[in-house]
Amino acid sequence: MDIIKTEKLRKEFNGFTAVDDISFSVKKGEIFGFLGPNGAGKTTTIKMLTTLMNPSSGSATVAGFDVNKKRNDVRQNIGVVFQEPALDTELTGKENLDFHARMYAIDSDKRKSRIEEVLKLVDLEKKKDEYVKNYSGGMKRRLEIARGLMHFPNVLFLDEPTLGLDAQTRRAIWEYIKKMNKEEKTTIFLTTHYMDEADFLCDRVGIINKGKILVIDTTSNLKNSIGNDIITLSCTNMKKLIDKLEKEEWIKKIKKHESFVTIGVEKGEEKIPTIIEIAQKLNIKIKSINLRKPTLDDVFLSFTGKSISNEGAADHPWKKHARREMLKNR
Amino acid sequence: MLINELQAMYVMWLRQMKRFLRFKSRIFMTIVQPLFFLFILGSGFRNISFPGMQSENFIYFFAPGIVAMSIMFSSMFTGVSVMWDKEFGFLQEVLVAPISRMSIILGRTLGGATTALIQGLIILSIVIGMGIPIAGPVGLAFTLIFMIFIAFTAVGFGLILASKMRDVQSFPLIMNIVVMPLLLVSSAFFPLKNLPPIATNLALLNPLFYMVDGLRGSMIGTDNMFPPILDLTALIIICIAMLSLGSYFFSKSEA
């Protein structure tokens, strides 16, 4: 059963198209992820699906309810963890949960037991009576996830759930997300620009860039689509080598980048000698060669022609500046 | 469904009460500020008698103004605090819950008005404790009614500001450029009789004037330009207008 379904969903802001006619569906019980760089339209999509923004055109249903016409039914069925913290920092953790439960009309017995339950799920039982302003970033995130689960939502939306958290905390949050997907049977829709996060958590991933979905598939299918193994090499006359290699049958995919070539193959360790042989015959000098398993980053690279991490870096003016400085000094 | 909405209103109200009662230093400061005005201005001008002023002591004249001012400022502030919720993201959490915007607004307004009224009542009891003559039980009852309407009106005004302002920084500016001048010509500090007639007439367009004049008329029973019942009628109209505009703008604003 499809718990989320969109049909040509579109959002424009003053002529700028943030989300461009996307159609996709999410199955009940799965962890579905939107992977894409900053500004790809992920948050806008979540805001439309959670009834905080009206779509410019197209339609979407969540848990069987239209997001435009049945707002309250949609709201009753979803939990949301926003990208920016949305807690009242002057209340305690427990009070934040209690207020949330009241707004979702959970009666008082159920409220008490459920608060204990979700606090336990995210290991915050000991901190429940402390003011949220004294929480660390990771604790706030955990509390928000717990709050999102308070009212037994059918779908939980997580917008960049581990943005700005350290590696250890991220790990822990991933574990919680997995746990609640399994124990509470909650369908999870998350957005992220971290490859490893999508890889670790999601059953299926949609790659989104500039408001468009480029591909949707399971993570393993996506990785297999570009070959079981990835060989990256740099050499002198790349063009010539590529022309020659493209004719070989065992090459699944070949792509030229600025200073290197990526080749998708089966049984990569056996193909390296062959490639070197071919290169030598053509009098091409290979500078470096390596072999690895494909990651989602490779998938993203092959669909957009850009690496997601570079894209993110280019977004930030200071990072761009820093890189320029670095190149100048070299 | 109605139960849900009432529950949601209660939550919004409870949240404001908890935040208010929890930080004693904040309550202390909001009470001390009007008292500074009262004691410093009040004793500085003690022996001054404005022409046409009937109260035998300036501080008698001044006390209702201070009560009105303290309620006005703290209500306006709670109205504007929606802005902070927007800034800190909490508003999204409320907007995504299955409750109507009307309940959110009503709950918040009630919460804001309650906290402001508590402060107003504290100031009022201090003022009474200082021996300022009150115009009998009917006067006191009217005083309380005025206080309630002043609180709701100012929360409404705060909500309008919060929905229309782009950032938190503009709030102090608006306080200084809009609210302070209005307060100065509201007769809170001095009788308007001494202003040029044109300014006196303009004061009739000032919503704050009806609050202060009415409160003074009911509290000390002298030096008011209009009978309190007339002021009250004007104030109720202003209050309804402010609250409707405030909730209209708020329901239009996107998180």
C-alpha cells in the first residue's frame, strides 16, 4: 500500500521553481529517503506534504488524505521533525512531550505511559525534568524524534535528522530511527544530503536535484546500476583511452571527469591488468588507478555529473573562497 | 472535535503561564519598571499641579496611567512573542498539529492577557497600598473591566505586529516610534487640556487615550474627559477590531 503518493507536485516562489512536477510514492512501513544537495527542494517537498505550504499545482496524499483538502486528517496521521529545532527551550523535555500529546488529544493515562515509552526509546529518561535549553544538540534532536512519535503517527517526516551533529551522535540517531521503524512500524520519510545516511537508513532512495527527481530505487539497485565495482584512474590521454575502452563489452559504464575516469565493471580486480595492458598498447601512461565498491556518491555523480559534496561546498561562499585561496597558494 | 480545540487552547494558555511563572526575575523586572516610573516621576512632580488638574496630588493622577501602561506593554510583548516562536521554529510544531489556527490564536491571546493582568493586578495593589483613593467598589469593578480590555487590545496589536514584522529587531523601533508617542498623548502622564486644541482633538483618534481616560475615570473618579462608560464602549470596539485583525493576519502568515 502506498502511504504517500504525489502526482506532479509543484511549488514556485516568485518565478523560481523549487519543486518541479515530482511524482513518487512511498510504501507503508519503509524508510524512504530524498537525497540531494542543499536547495534541491527537499524541505519544500516536506513542507507541502506536512500541510505547512500549499502546492502551486499537482496533488499529494498522505495516509490516504489529500494534503490540500483534508489538512487536519493529514496532520493527525503524521509526525514531523523539522530541520531547525522546534522545541520550547524554556520548558522541560517532559513538558514539551506533554504539550504535544495534549494538542493531539491523547487522554491523560495514555499520555503518561506514552511519554515514558518514547523517552525510553531515545534514552532521555534521566533528563526529562531538565529545561530543554540545557540540552545538547544531540539530545534536542532525540527529544524531537521522541515527540514526533508521541501520537503514534503513521508517517514520520524527518528533515535532515542529523544535520550539524557529530559522528557519534549521528550513529546513535540512526539506530533510533531504525529501531522505531522496526518496533513501531512507522513509515519514515527523510531527507538528507549525506550519502552515508541514505545508504545506512533507507530502503529506497530518490535522488533529487534542482527540484526534479532523477531516479528512485533501492540503494542496492542504484549501486548495482553503475557496476559492481568502480575503477577510478587518471592517465595522460584520457580521451583516447576512453574511445578504446568504450568498445569493450565488459565495460558497464564509463564516464570522463575533469582529471579522472570512472569505469563500472564486474570483478574489478581482474579487469585492472586488462586496462593497463590496453593503455600500454596505446602508449598511454597511467598515473594512478584504484578499485572500490560503488557508493551512493558514485550514483549521484553518474546521475548529475557532480559530486554531492562538491556541490555543497560550492554553495557556501566562504568555502568557495577558501578553496580558491588554497589553489592560489599551491 | 471541540474538546480537541479546547484542549489545544488550554495548552497554549498553560505554556504561557508556565513560562511566565517560572522566571521570577522576569516578573520582578516587569513590575519594577512601572514602579520606577511611578516613584521617580511621581515624586519628582509631586508638588506640580497642572492647570485644570483636580487630583490633589500628581501621583493620584499618574497612578492609573501607570497601571494602564504596565498592562499595555506586557500584553503587547506577549503578542509579539509569536515572532520569537517563529524565529526559534516552535511555531511550526504548533502549526503542524491537528488544531485550527483560531484555537492557537485564542489560547495565546488568553495566555498573554492573563500574564499581563497578573502584572497589572500587582501594580494595582501596590498603588492601592500606597493610599491612592479609589472611587468605591463600582469604580474598582470598572477598573478591572478596563484592565481586561486593555490587555486583550494590546495582545491583538502585538499579534498584528508579529505577523507583519519581518524580524525581531524591528520591535524596539516600533515601540519607540509608534507606541511611545501614542502613550505620551494618551493623558497617562499629563492632562491633555493644556495641549493646543488641535492636538486634543487628535488625541481622540488615539486608542490609548480611551484606555487611560477610562481607567482613570473608574479608578480615581476625577480628571477624566469622558464618562467611563463612553470610554469603555470605544475601547470594546477598538479591542474587537485589534483582535480580529490580529488573528486574520496571523492565520495568513506562513511558518
